[in-house]
Amino acid sequence: MSYVNGEEILPDELLCEIRKYYRGGLIYIPPQEKRNQWGTKTPTKKLLEKRNQEICQKKNNGSTIKELMEEYHLAYDTIKKIVYH
């Protein structure tokens, strides 16, 4: 992303007002539209939630963490976080 000199695009009054708060350097002005939350555009979030529910259910039904690690190809700490969350 390249920068644009504020003097080229902003009115003088606005530049003076900005200088009251910040003098020199670069300022990033984010767009007004809100960003989507993670997982809202793809089914990944729902799939992971479903998988995690299955893991919890299997643990409650007697599966060991080692068995769950092998079945879901996840690390020990990951299974623990899911089960004991």
C-alpha cells in the first residue's frame, strides 16, 4: 500500500485539525466498513465446532485423549483445550 500526501487530498482545515493530534509520521486511516468475523464466509467455523463437540462427546463416553489424538490427528494439548474448555 502506498501513501498519499495529505496536503494533496485533504482540505486545509482538516489538516490543521489532524496536526493538533498528530504531528509528522504516517497515519493509517482504516475503511469505514466493518470486517467480517472469522468463519462467517466459509463453513470452517461450523465444521470445527461440530468436530469439537464430537471430541467432547467421545471423551465423555470413555475415549482416552490418546485415542482422540490418533482419530482426529491433533496434538495432546489441542485435545485437552477442546475437552477441558
